[in-house]
Amino acid sequence: MHQVMKADPPAPTAVPVAAPPPVPAAAPAGVAARLIPLSTLGVTAAMVAAVLATDSPLSSSPMFLMFPLMMAVSALASLAGGHRGTAELDAVRRRYLHHLSDIGQTLTEHAAAQHRWLAHHHPGPESLWQVAGSERRWERRRGHQGFGRIRCGLGEVSAAAQPELPGGTELGDVDPVTTAALQRLLHAYATIRDAPVTVDLGAAALVRLLGDDTATAAWARALLCQLATFHPPADVAIAVAGPEHRLDRWDWLKWLPHHGHPQHCDDVGPARLVYRGVADAVADHTPGRHLVLLVDGTTVTAGDIGDRPDVTVVCLGGAVGTGEVVWDACSGEVRPDALSLPAAAACARRLARRAPAPEQAAGAGDPLHVRLGRTDRGDPVYLDIREAALGGAGPHGLCIGATGSGKSELLRTVAVAMIARHSVDELNLILVDFKGGASFLDLQRAPHVAAVITNLADEAHLVDRMRDALEGEMHRRQQLLREAGNLAKADDYARVRQTRPDLPALPALLVIVDEFSELLSRQPDFIDVFTAIGRVGRSLGIHLLLASQRLDDGRLRGLESHLSYRICLKTLSVAESRAVLGVPDAHHLPATPGSALLKIGAADPVQFRADQVSAPAVPSWSAPARVLRHPVRFTSVPAGPVHRGGADNSSCRSVLETVLDAAAVPGAAAHPVWLAPLRHSPRLADLPVGAGLTVPIGLSDRVFEQRRVPALLNLSGAAGNVAVVGGPRSGKTTVLTTLIGALSLAHGPDELHLYCLDFGGGALAPLIGLPHVGAVAGRRDPELVRRIVAHLVAEVRRRDGRCTAGADTFLLIDGWATFRQEFDDLENTVVSLATEGLAHGVHVVVTATRWADLRSVLKDQLGSRVELRLADPVDSEVDRTRARAVPKARPGSGLTPDGYPMTAALPGDLDALVVQLRARHGTSCAPRVTTLPTQVDRTALPWSADAVLGLGDREMQPVTLDFAVRPHVVILGDAQCGKTAAIRLLLDEIGRTSQAEVHLLDPRRTLHPQGCHAYADSTTQCADLVADLVARLQPRTRAGWTGPQVYLLVDDHELTGRAIEPLVELIPHARDIGLHVVLARRGGARALYDPVLTALRDCGAVGLQMSQASDDAGRARVLPPGRATVVVGAEQQVVQLAWVPPR
């Protein structure tokens, strides 16, 4: 890893200095002012002398001297007053000099700090070998401050901290003493002596070193070692040119990694950069690194270099020309550095130990810092997507380019460069192509790629899925930051993870979206997702790069402020260029694909040519394998033939393929942000076995939670009834079959009973072999359908009142609409099962094509709802928005009861499942439901005190009739349905159970009158018999009566005309007068108006509805002969009437 120089040089600092004080402006004393005090002193002295000379009495008096003394003091005071201004000036000078002393101390501290900084960052040549083995090695990368700046010796350098006078200060009107002190201060601190003198080697095309040959060679060794120690070989190349006899003293350069050719190699490794002339060296130099060419013994001029800003020539001696930078070792301005040959070789060999591997020659730089391409001058252009506070361009950007401009290749370049420079734990990518192109498909195998999302334009539901995935990833990262200690951003998480390796990795996530304008035109509200990433992505480590062919006005509403860098390839108009960059330059770019402009923040755009990862890779330093049969000496000259690296391009492998091969790490994979939609249904065998009544029926996509879990149905409690609703061919039967298989795998036949009504395509028929399945009936088995429903009704009744329920029993109806159409009379029965059955462990499962097919009275009882693809998603009762996203052409796709996308599992080989479960459970099986036999002999039924009608389908038990409770029976049916056999059965049962008086009306003469009290076979006889019977029974209505019970049995009533109508008045009193009527006739609409039938119905007669083309409501009811639906009040069941052979 290359360290980067972090400390900035001392910034220029102005130290404020006060202006020197002015000279006091005191007025000079005049001659008169000085002579008056002196004359006063003279006069006073003369007076005193005169008095003393005259021996006056005053001379002996002390008082005489007072006056002269006072005059003398006054004169002396006047003379002393002229020196007061000089003392004040001295005080001002002392204060100002003290101020200058403080300023000097401050400047000394600044100078010392600057000297320490220069000495640390530009050490002397004697210390370079230590730096070569430390972390500071190669710290000056291209693009960073200090790149190309090296030390050339010791001398005076300008001080960064300079004293600064207030503006407008003029030194001519100030005190000369303090002014001189100030000038000495300014001169003393203007420069720093004996400090490292640095120069920018990259800013000069030709530098000429003058002086003694030995001294300039030592000076050049020091310069080259400085350059090689602080600059990585990925950014700087060092070459030498000159005649062969002058190259021996530069043989030590062979140890420098900077001295190896990037593409040529010989028997000992990379070929050394040794040339005979400057032109050869310049011509062989490939852009990408800055070349420093040392020329020794060869004439060179600035014209030999040409316009190559990435080439600097250092020439030893020679004639000075124009446009050259001359450093003279004898000038005295700088004491040049010098490095001995052994010391230079030692430094170079120490650097050789740290030489990067060939594949790392490009250098691994700062995180999220990749190269986009090169400028026209050959300088690399980098993109750093770190936040601006860390020196990057910002986390989010925009890329615009017209068709054919190379936009897709540029996006691939960014992605591949990120993959090449980072591990899976450092960076993950999400690559989105709205139009479904192949731009990112090759990158799917990279472990860094968390998702490649394409074809969104054709599958609109994937857009909503991507929205959930991105929002889920933001939520996941926020949760990781909270769990790690309420951290503010991903950088803090990375630091915490260094001390807590148990924390999961949180790599940076780069989301590249191609054709985002098309995406927003289809889904305008998706801008909210992009805006959310722009707002919180920096703290969460999520970076966004949006690409499109053009930038529509207003498309980036709310997001534009978050896009800190912009890449613009060639545009079709000036307006588009201005919309992206603010300048028209992108419209004038060359038509060559890859020509682009990079604009970061408010900086000017930089034009560059993008790298192409689809181009063939030319491996550096790769030579054909050769076997050396003798030792080869390592010198600066070629050892053996020189080979060009990567000459064998027969494989034509691209840069992309090469990088992806190198990035493949076994076991490494990005966090799965995106769950690709299930294109194929899972198998039931691959799902976990259910527990209790919670069973899996498929897989559910929790896109927001970034996981895929089994889709479970919990059939306990109020959710025990299930509705599976979906349009035609949506997979309803598959869900039903899978549910049966899942329940069967989780329970034994003693815990689970299944009964299936198949009104679909017959897919449930193979399930009859399962030990849990009691019966499977279809539309061709109407009798079995009724038997199954009747069986479950009886099961509910049996369990009613019990403390514990038996096995969980399921009625599964595939095709509810068809069932209701063909068995509408059973609809209410099924509804009752759904309403009452759950309390007794009986469940109802139905499938339908529409929710409207389920009436609310049934739908309200279906607590678990599986919704597959509907014909119209508006009809969804789970989630209309998500229902629109369910794929159309993928049977089994739908929504779970809680609204998550799901794909139903396939049950697999049903025959194999049957064999497996039969082998597991042996002979144990669910109760079978069988149909009524076509004939039941009366002798096969047990004896009963009541009249036996036959065998009922509800519990497969005999059905009896108590004439004391239900005195009348009406038998309706078509010809050959068994009405006469029913009359014969009742004749036999009446005769067996009571001593009754039987009257038989038999117009067709098909019955034997044995045991009958009266018999009639013609209309007249029938009328006479009825009239006689009415006459005998009439008295019973007025008073109590005695005598036998009277039974009137009428067969083929429609043939008797109106013979028995006189009984209509007695039928309401039949129970009181001992009259029982058993009447059989054809059904049909005419029977509705028969007064006798009406009277019998009003009295609650037992109905035996046998087979007929249409019933009272005009609906067909076809039954086998001898089969009847026995209706007793509100209850009914199908009965196979007992057979009594005719006499």
C-alpha cells in the first residue's frame, strides 16, 4: 500500500508589526529664552558680591541670602526644562524595541516549525535509506500535493511567516533608531538559512546541472534517490541515456523499480530503461507515468524533447541553451546535495525489496479512487467518489452521453476499475440497465456484484421490486449502524469493526443505473428512491451513478443538488451540454467513442479519453517462459533477447475478463441486495416439512428484507379455511395439490383426512392413492360428490358435543364456480361446513377464478387467502398494487395471505409421493367414502319397528320412516325410475309393521293386491273406492273413533284423473282420523297445480324425489333406478330404496 503525504506545508502567515514611533515634535528654545535666566544669575551674583564687599549690615543677616538663592534656583529650573523631551523619546524607543523582540520570538518559532517541516518531508540524502524502509515510502502520488517536488540542497528559503507593517506606513518620518531596528528584523527573518531547498522537477522540461563532473554526478544521484524514494513506480519512471562508457556509473539504477520497462522484459525481468539518445527514450515512453531522463555525456536541447509535458530531462554539463533551468553547483546560492555511489546503490536495493508485483504496477490507491482515462497530454484522470471532506468528488454523480458516444463502455470501465481496486468486503456493486442491454451481463460473475438488474422496460413489476430492494438495503445499513452503537456513518462502523471483527462487513455500495431517464418516465415516483439515496447515501456508504442518453428538463427534481460530479460524453446539441455541464464543450467533443468531460463541483471540466475494458489485455512484464541453461548476470544492459510483454494475444482476452478472473475468490460473495424473481417453481421436496397445521406451499420473496422464505399457510384457528383465487391457467390446482402433499407429509392418516372434489382438469385424481385421501370425485361422479359432502356433514354432527375433535378433515373443492353451478343445492351445505366445521376440526378449501365467484357468506369464512395472478388486478382483495406486479405467464406466481410475492411449489411426482407415504404408514388410511349400491335387498337390511326405506348415503345406514310422525309420502319421478318398486316396498313394510287397512290404486296393474283391503285399477273403480273411503272416514272428523289405520297407496296418480280429489278435505285432518296417503306420480310442472299434492305438501309429507328430467324448478336430476332423495322437513339425503321383488 502506498502512503499518502498528509501534512500540508506551512501556509504563508503575516505577523503584524507596529510602525516605528515618530520623533516628538517639541519646539526648540530661542536665544533670548536661554539668555534671560543666565543674565538673571549674573545680576544676582553681582549684587551679592557688592553687598559683601561694602561690609553692609545686610551681609551678616541670613535673610539677605534668601532672595539671591531663590533667584538662582529659578534660573537653573528654567535651564533644566529644556531636557524633558529627550527622556520621553527614550521611553518610547524602549517600548518599541521590546515589541520588536516579541515579534522576533514569534517569527523564530514559525521559522523553526517551517525548518522542521522541510527537514522531515525533504530529508538529506544520508537519511533516504531509512525512509525507503518506512511507511513514508512512495507517499507522493500523482494528483497529490508535493508530487514531483524534490530536494536539491541546502540554502536560504523564503520564510512562510513574514512581518507585516500596517498599510500606508512610511519609514522616512519616524524615529531613526527604531526604524533601523525594524529594518534589521525584516532582513533577519525574510529567509531561513540552511534549510532544504526544493524544486518542482515536473514543471521543467530540461534541467542542466553545471559544475565539476564528480560533484554533478553525486548531485544527480541524490536527486534521483530523492525522486525514487518518495514517488511510486506507478507514477514515475527513471531512465538514463548516454554513451556506453558513461553508463557504468549509473548501473546502480537497475535496482530501482522505477527503472523497469512496463512492457518489455529479458532473461532477468523487466528491461532496464537505458537508451543511447534522448530521442529513443522519449519515443519509447508510454503515457501514464512521468519520465525523468538522466542524460550523461550526450548533447541535448529543449527541442529534442518536443511537446511532452510528461517528460523531464536532467542533463549533466553541456552548453546552456534557451528555455532551460540551470543549477550551478558553484554559484554559492545552494549547497547541492551529494550521494556516494555505494549509498545510492544501498538506497536503490532497499527500494527493490518493496517493488510491487507486476499486476500491482498500476498501484492500489485510495479507496473508491479509480482511473477513468487520460487527457490528450497523457495525464491520467481519476474519479474519487468519496465525500468532499475526504478529498473526493462526492458520493453521487451523473453520466450523460448520446448513442454511440461510449457511455456503456465508460460505465463498464468504472465498474471494472472498482472491482480491480477493492475486495468484496470493501465494495459491492448494483448494476441496473433499464432497457435490458448486455452492458453489465459479463460482470455478473464478479463476487463484488450484488445484483445485475436488466430488462426493466419489458417487466414493469421488476421496477417495484428494485424499489423494495434499495429501500431494504438502506434500512439494513441503518440497522447495522444502530446495533453497532448508534453510529452516525459507515466510516465510523469501519473503525469500530477493526476492534470488533464479529460485526458483519459493511462495504461501500455503488449503484450504477443506465437509462435512468427511461426509468423515471415510466415510474416518475422512483425519483423519491434516488433522492433518499442522495440524502442519506453518504452516511450509509451508498453511492449513486445515474446514466442516460440525454437529460430531460425537470427529470432530476430534488436530486440535482446531491450530484456532485458529472461525466458528459458527446451530446447531440449545445443545450444538452449546457444542461449537464453549464458549458457547450460536450457538443464539440470528437466523435471518437470515449471522449468525455469530467466536471467536479464548481471546477472547470476536464477533457479525457476513457479507458476501454473491452480492449485486449496486454499483461505487463509477461514474457514467454524460457529455460536458462547458464547463470545470467543482472546489469543495466539487456540480458538476453528483449521480449515485448503480451505479444501472444491468441486468446484475445479482454481487460474485463482478466480483471474478473483475478477478482474471483472462492467463497467470497457480495451481500445479496437483489433477489432475482423466481423463474422456476421450487419443488415441494426442497421445502421444509410443516409443523402442525402450518405447512409450506412455496417460496415467498421478502424483497425488502432481502431474503426468501417458505410461504406458509397456518390452518389453525380462524384461518383454517382457505381460498385460492386466480385467473385461468394461474396454477390454482397446483397450489391445491401442493397443499395436499404438504399436509400429507406432515401428518399421518390418523391425524389428517382429505376429501377432494375435482372440477378442474382432473389433476387431483392421482391423489386417491394417498393414505390420507378418503375420496376424490369429479363432475362425472355426481353421486360420489354428494356422498363426500354428506359424509362431512355427518362428521360434523358426530363430533358435535365431544370434548376433543378427531383428525383434521379437509374438504377441497377445485373449481368452486363449476361446483356451484352443477350442485347448487349443496352450496348452502358447504357454507354450513365452512361456518361450523372449524370448531370440530373440519376445514374447507376452495379455488375460484374470481373473488366475485365467492359469495360473501362463504368468503367471510375463508380466513387464509392465496391470490394468484388475476385476470384483472383491480379485483384483488390482498393488495391491488402488488397484484399488478404478479407475472402473467408464470403459473404459481401470486401473493401470500400477508401480501408478499410468492411462487407455489410443484408437488413433484405424485405416484412417487403415494408410494413413499404408503410405505411410511402401512395399512393405515383415512375413512373411505363409497357410493350407494345400485340395489339393496330388503332382506339385507336389519329389522326395524319403523318402515325401512333403504340405505342412506349420509352414514351408509338404513333410513326408516315413522308413519305416526310423518303420515304421508309423495314419490315423484320419471318412468322407469322405481316408483312402483317404492310403492311395493311400502306395501310390504306397512303390512309388516302394523295391522292396517290398505287401499291400493293401481291403474297400470303392476302391483299384486295381496293383503290389500281394497284394490282398484280403473278410473271408475278408483273414484268409487275413494268415495267409499271418504264416506267411512268422514264421521271420524266429528267425534272420537275406533278402528284400523287407513293407508291409501296410489301408483301412477296422473292416470287416475280427479278420482282422489275428494280426499283433499280430509288430508289436513289425516293425523286425527288415522289416514295415511302414499302417492307416486310423474314429476314436472303440472304436478305443481295438483290439489292433492298441494295438500300433502302443506301437511309436511315425506318426499321421495327420484330421477326426473326436470324438477319443480325445471332442473334435471338424473338418478339410477331405485335411488331417491328423501326430503324430511329441511333435511334431505340420498337413499337407495330397498328392493322387494314382485310377487
